[in-house]
Amino acid sequence: MNRIYNWLPDHVDIRLRIIAWAYLVAQILLVGTGGLVRLTSSGLGCPTWPECSPTSFVNTPELGIHGVIEFGNRVLGAVIGILAIIAFIAILRLRKVRRDLFWLTLLAGLGIPAQAVIGGISVLTKLNPYVVGLHFIMSAVLVALCTVFVYRIYTAPTPRSLVVPRWFAIVTHITSFFVAITIVFGILTTGSGPHAGDANSPRNGLDPVVLQHVHSWPAYATFLLTIALVIASIRFRLLPVRRYAVTLLAIEFVQIGVGLIQANTGLPGILVGIHMMLACLLASAMTAVILFLKRPAEQDVAAEGSASGIAAATATGTASATGPASATGTATAR
Ligand code: HEM
């Protein structure tokens, strides 16, 4: 037991960086695979649990594409559970010096059983759209928590101070408020339309056409506010927040485009799935902008540079777990 404990990191090293990145990427991908299950009605692709079918633990050719999708989602869910446990254990040895990392892994880890309970309630309530919506909100919160985890892995645990003008910070927080409102109304829109739960599950009874408009208004407000943030960050040379603001704007641009196309083409499943995943990427980028409003007093310069990897990953959602770590060289937040 002692040998295992001694093997655990006693400072932030490459192992922790890989775990943090893998955790974030897996959380975002899980939203995609979960969405795919719902949008392709593959929930019963594996008719039994924990086996996929009465005769096999994995999907078989007879279960077709629905079996592949449902089994893939189950595998990714299991991977996240394992990653959560690994992340928590990996932090144990430095829990006294990095209480922030300890609490983040604990909170994110507890989010997984919470998601399982919400998922169970959604089945018991025959996919009540509000419960299904809560499931999505929890996913977005977990993505945000994992983004903070990645950020904290790259930054020293010293007090942080504002590195942008106060008005810039206020506009950023107002923008995040509009992001949250947009997501809530997006969920209500879904709950009123064809993709809430399955074909027989209840709808929330609201008018989907009206809701589409109400959902897009805060989305446009978010976009305008983000343009203002980008212009201000360029004008006042607010680095490194500028690159995260630009990333956020780019994601919003694509997200709004996808939203408009899906709304005008009868909500094809593939676009709705992309819209869901982009919403989580957007939540991650918004979190990064907020985090970079401040800077630790004793920020390691090299570590700060390497943290720019967050932007790249939030932009692609598939960043290599080792990318930013290799850029860091020996810089670690001890
Ligand atoms: C900042 C930009 C936006 C964000 C963050 C966002 C986010 C979301 C979210 C989280 C959902 C719910 C997904 C789910 O529960 O499965 C959603 C649904 C939806 N969004 Fe957006 N959205 C944005 C912009 C737009 C725009 C501009 C439109 C254009 C009208 C739009 C159209 C829709 C539609 C039609 C749905 C319902 C899809 C369905 O019925 O499955 N979105 N959005």
C-alpha cells in the first residue's frame, strides 16, 4: 500500500496533466455520445445491463448500429468513472499543498453518481423533459469543473489578482450570465420539440417555434458581448485573456450557424448532436475566459504560456492530452 502511495505524484507532473486533459475531453465527448443515443433512439441498442445482450457483454452484429452507439456510450461512461477515480487518487499525496485540486477532483467525481441518479430519475419519470434538461445542465457544470481542474493544474496555488480592468471583468460575467440563459432556453426548446426524450415521452407543452426565438435572443446578446470583449482585449492588449475570448467568439459563431441551420432544416439529429457538444465546448471556453481574468501572484511564466493549450482544446474538443504538457517542459505548479 505504501509503495503505491509513494508512487503517486508529490507535485504536478506530466501524469496529472494527462489525467486532467483526458478527463475534460472525455466529459465533452460523453455529451456527444449521450446525445447520439437520444437522437438516434438507441437507448435500447443494448437491451440488458450491465451486459449488452443476454448472451454478450459487448455489442454483437445483430444489435446493429443502435448497439454500437449504446455500447460506445456505456464504454465512455465507464471510462469517465475510472478517470474520476484515478484523478482523485492521483491528487491524494499532494492534497495538503493542493487543496484546490483535491476539492475539484472530489466535486467532479461526485458529479458522476449524481448524473447516474438523475439519469435513473429521468427513466422513472418516462424521460420527463425537465429531468432530461437537468441531466444536460449537470454535464455542462462538470465540463466547467474539469476546465477549472486543467487550469489549476497549470497554475500556482497562490492568491490570484485581477489583470484586466474592472469593467472588462464585469462585462465578462454578464456574458457568462447570457450563456447560462441561452443554455437553459435551449434545453426548454428541446423539451418542447421532437428530440425531447423519445417518440412517446412527454413534452413540456411550450411552443417550440416561440421558444426557438426566445432561445436565440440571449445567444445573439452573448455573441455581441463577446465581440466587445475581443475588441477590448485587442485594444488594451489584455493577454492571455484575449486568446480565450477569440476562441469563445469562434465557437459561438459556429454554434449560432448550426443553430440557425438546424432550426430551418427540420432539426436533423446530426446537427442537434453537434449543437449539444458545441454548447459544452462553449461553456468550457467561457469558463477559461473567466479564469484568465485573474493571475496568480507568483505565476510561473512558463506555466502560464503552456496553459494556452486550454484554448486549443476547447476549440477542437479533441486536443492531445500531452500537447500543452510537452510545451511546458519542466514548469510545474508545485
Ligand atoms: C450561444 C449560442 C447558443 C447556445 C450556447 C445554444 C445552446 C443550446 C442548448 C444547450 C440546447 C439544448 C440541447 C439539448 O438539450 O439537447 C439548444 C437547443 C436548440 N437550439 Fe441552441 N444554442 C445557441 C444558439 C442557437 C441559435 C442562434 C439558434 C437558432 C434559432 C438555436 C437553435 C436551437 C434549437 C432549434 C434547439 C432545439 C433542438 C432540439 O429540438 O433538439 N440555438 N441550444
